[in-house]
Amino acid sequence: MALLVYLNVIVPQVEVVGAEDKYVQLGSTARLQCKVSSMVQLPDYIFWYHREYRLLDMDHGRINISQARRGGEGSEMSVTSTLTITDARVTDGGNYTCLPSNLHPATARLHVITDEHPEAMHTGGTGVVVVVAGPSLLLVSSLLMWSWLWSWLLLMVELLPSPLIVI
């Protein structure tokens, strides 16, 4: 007698919703959402960390942490923890990590923009953020163009056939 068994593997997902790099204007409100989904058991808690320090609602009046749950028995459960920071300061910038009690963490970077009207913002593959305003914009644009041109020329030299040397 054969017995057919179906195994449904549920892999929990933890993510900070949206882009890994978040930008907020100095003095405005920043919101980071950590979504935990595809789980069998809800976490007992979700802690938020700024750098290596755990955040609490009662630390100062500018931080609020809330949670919303969806699903239940027999359906896919999820919980979203929202970290709200009012009156963003430069010191609020940096890495933020949400850590559910029974799962792996998820991290995002918050950048607090101090210039009122940034004319250009460039994020390179290195994760370096350059905010440029005013006359510096022309200089940075020129440097980026020359950097690209130099890389292209080096690539073309590599593609040229090597000279044939006969002895």
C-alpha cells in the first residue's frame, strides 16, 4: 500500500518595506515598516534597533512603534511593525534593524537630508550617497562623465588585439 504525502514548506520572510536606503528631510517625519510574513507562528515581539541600540517608545517623545497583524488560524499570518520618527534630526540617520523574536533581522539605512533644495542626488553601487547643490553640481557631473569616459577608454584598449611579435 502506497501513501502519498504532500509537504508544504513555509519560509518566513522578514523585510523592511521599500528601498534599502530611505531619505527624509531634516525636521520631517520618517516611517520604516518591517513586514514579517509567511510564518506559522507570530513572533512574540519585534524589536527595532538604531545602530546597536534598542529603541523604545518611551525613549523620547519623537519615537513611536506600532504593530498590525493580519491573518489567523488556517491562513497565512503576517505582522507589520511601524517605526515612526517625528522631527527627524541628523543624528537619526544610520542603520535601522527590525528583529522579530523567532526570525532573522532586516535592515534599512535612513539618510536625513539637511539641504532644503538638493538639485541632485546620486547613489553609487558602493552605497555612497552624494547630495549636490548649487555650483558643485557642474563639478560632480563633469567628474562622473570623465570617470565614465576613462573607464570606456580602458575597456577599448583591452579589446584591441595584442601585437604579433616574431623572433
